[in-house]
Amino acid sequence: MTDPYSQIPQRPEQSWLEPGKLNVQLVYGLYIASLVLGVSSIVGVVIAYINRGKLGGWVETHYTWAIRTSWIGLLYSLISLVLSFIVIGVLGFIATLVWFVVRVVIGLQKAGREEPISNPEGWIV
């Protein structure tokens, strides 16, 4: 039985805004830029939502991974904000930052090799 994520239709040219490898890398790049700019992750998650379901294959797992990274990161940040009143939230913010960067780096590496994310709906890594 073949892996349904192993094959995606090939397009002759890809642009940054069409679903595919370059678009997934753009989403991850916007996530990394959000560490400095703040709001670019919103643009990244919107692009991921727009392109999810259009191409299939391994790319689909990356869009799911990126969208979940954004929402779960927001949840972890809100929990850390509430806990910051008892100081432990500062450690939560640091842990959330490390978690976020690790997920984006894993996504970038797998996208570069055109591999699917093994568990795109996972909460940890």
C-alpha cells in the first residue's frame, strides 16, 4: 500500500503564493519573522488556511502543522500570561518560545526534503 502523502501533483513553476513547497516555506519564514515583528505569524496562518486542502500530499500535513502551531502557541502563551502573576508563567513563556522554534525548524527541514509531518495534529513536537 502506498503512502497517500508521498505523491503530490507536480507543477512546472511554483510561486510563493501558490500551494506547494515554496508557500509552506513562506509560512514557516513568517512564523520565524514573528519573533521579531510580532504580527507576521497572523499573515502566515492566514496563508496556511487559504492554501490548506488545495494540493494534498505531504504539503497538506505542513499546513495542518503550521495552523496548529499557531493556535497551540497562542493557547500556551495565554496560559503563561495567566501564570505570570505567580512568576512561573515566565518559564512558560520561555518553554513556549522554545517549543514554537522547534516546531518551525522541524517543519522547515521536512519541507526542504519534501517529507510529510509524521503527526501533524500532535500537541508536542
